[in-house]
Amino acid sequence: MIEHSHPGTTHDAGWPVLPQTPRSVQETGLELSLLCELCAKTLYVCGKAHLPVLATRLRLPVSVLREVLDYLVAEQMAEIAWRGESDIDIQYQLTGPGRQRAAAWLERSAYTGPAPVPLDVYRAISQRQAAALPRVTAQDIAAVFAEDCTPPQAREVIGAALHSGRALFLYGPSGSGKSTLARKLGSLLQGVIGVPYSLAAGPEIVRLYDPAVHHAPSLPQQTRNGAGRNSDARWALCQRPVVQLGAELTQPMLDLRRDALHGCHQAPPHLKANHGLLIVDDLGRQRVAADELLARFARPLEQQQDVLSLQGASEFAVPFHAVLALVTSQEPELLLDTGSLRRVGYKLHVGPLQDTAYRLLFRQQCRAIGVDADEGALAYLVDELHRGSGQPLLACFPREILSRIVDFAAYGGQPPRASVAAMDQAWASMFAATAPQLAAGSESSLFARIE
């Protein structure tokens, strides 16, 4: 790869620092040979293509593509198929030798997407973005949890963890709302980031942008277009990502994966989560031990970079500026050794709700799904059904109960209503009515233990 001549950066308030549009092949930071290969393969797939179409597909400006196409024409690999009145109204196609060469390139690598961003440029821009992104404040916490039943002490732990960027360990019984809380943390991460569509790691291309993870900023289109007007089109403007992994997570998933179909490598999930939130849900249920998994992230979290390898050969560093949230229903002492627990930044127990918080959540769920709430029936649910059976006031129950009320009402052709009879019917469908009743116990408050 040729030495990258940085053309400068663009930055508007609230927007990431991104490289300016390259004006020449040299300013792309890529070898001319790589750009010729990408352009020829795209022409092979398209048959014929106008210059603006090539610019859109390769995410390169016309000035760079003219340089590339002039070289292909001079080498008799491409030719002008049609020329219009304007300078950009030109259609190109491959010659016979050009098609043979492009076919050989496609056989080696089927990648025909956007031109990649050099790895060193990505590292530099990522470092600048990490320094420029806003940190979580008490005002952010208050806004996101304004109508939430999360107690003040828990909010402070969440705020401190996200403000510092250290890992957050959420644990408690199944159904207590840990996973829902973890996903909600993503809305606390403010700011917009730039994500390269792909990276150039030596001779290989790594696809980084994932439309399932990287979402466009929720701002007016005119504002988005204006903010990125002079920036390199090889970067996409995105919200800060949230990546959630569950019991399916294995060690190989955290390495580069060769994608033979698209002729490139796929970035691992924690690289896609850069500048965002990485959630490891159901910790302890993965095929890899929890302490081994935590050890895998320990050094990247500390050094803010990870080391990946291409097919077990050459290694290279990638940035890792992500908040790690670990979620489990198992007891921490049984899941992790003392050293591993010490490395986890903040620990938060998520337990049963208090009476008032449970009723508030139930009313909120009623409004959300359009069910008429009956205060007498709600009191019956808490005082008789929960306390009478010993079932704790877990955050999962309001939605579960109300969904069954909606199902039974729809089946009977009636509007749903949270009445005492409807509560009984929903409750009986969730728990075995003939099962021995559990002894009523004292309630535990939400997040009873905060470390």
C-alpha cells in the first residue's frame, strides 16, 4: 500500500471528524492496482456503466475514477462505450482482455463493494471520534429513565459505568428485566459516528458496515446531507451501535471470518460495536467459559484496541472503544473467579420490583398496548395472586400477563380489559393451578445489592 497523504478532515458541531473527499488516487491511501481491480470487477458485473454509477457503487469521487479509468483505457482493459454532452455523461465497458482479467480477479475475490478505507486512517479517525464523543451525564440518565422504575442508586451506578466507559455487570433472577435494561443503555450513548463500509488490511478487505447494526442518524435528511457534504463517501454516518450476543457466542465468532460468497472478511461483532455498546447476554450459557470470555475482552478494554489475524497469519490492531455490558441469571461468585470479578468495572443486582414500581410498570404496559387498567384488579394481582403464591414481582410479569389478556379477548371477540376475571385466567395459563402454593416471602427491592 502506498503511503497515505491525508487530505484533511471535516467536522461540524455534533458530527464526527471524517476525512475529506479524496481528490486523487494517492489521497485515497490505496494502491492504484487495487482500485483498478475493483473498478474492472464492477464493470464486469454491470456490463456497461456510466461514470456516476461507478462513483456511487465504489463510493469514490469522479476525479479519482477518471484517473483509474484512464489507466484501464491506456492498458486496453477498458474503453468508452458511449459519450454524451457533459463531462460525466460517459459510459465505460471492458475490452476482451479486460473481461478475462476481471474474471480472474473475481475468481480470486468476488468483492465488488465500496472501496475500502486504509486501516491506519480508520485507527486515527476512531481515536479522534472517541475523544470527541459526548460522555454520559446525570442529565442523560434523568431523561432516559424519566418514566422508569429504576431506583436512584441503580441509576448512579449505570451513569458512572457509562461515563467512565468501564464494563457493567448486571445479574439477578430470570425475568427481572436485566436484558431489557442492558438494551436501554444504548439510548444513553449520544452522538454520531463515522463507520467505514470496509477496511483494507494489507491485501485483504474487511467488511465493517452492517445495516443491521449501523443505523442512520435520526435527523432531517437535509441536515445529514449538509454535515457530510465534503466528507469521504467511503464512510457512513451512523448512530452509536448496540450489538447483543447471547448463548450462541463462541470464541471463533470474535475473530475475522472469511466470507467466500462476497470475497472478503467479515468484521467480528465487537469491532462492529466500536464507539457503541456490546452486550453479552446469558453469560455462563456460552460454549466458552465465562472467565475465558471475560479474559478475551480484558486487554482490549484496557488498551482500547484489539488484535485480529488473517487466517492465523498476519496480525493487525483495530480500535475497541466500546462499553461492555455483561448480563447473567447466575450468581457471580459461581460464574467467575475472584480475579475475573475484580476486573469487572461495576456490578449491579437486578431483583424483584417494589410494590409501587411494579404497579407503575403494569400501568405503563397497559397504556402501551391499549388495555384498560382496573386498579382493583391490579391490587388483586399484587395482593392476592403474587403474595398468595409467593411469585416475586418480576419485571417480566406485567407484559406476560397483559399479552395473555389480549390473546383471550381477541379469541373471544371482546376488547381486552384487565379485570379480576381476566387476571385469574391469564395467571392460570402461566402457572399450574394445581401446583402447591409457595410460601409467601418478604419482598426484595429492585437492585437490592449494589456493589
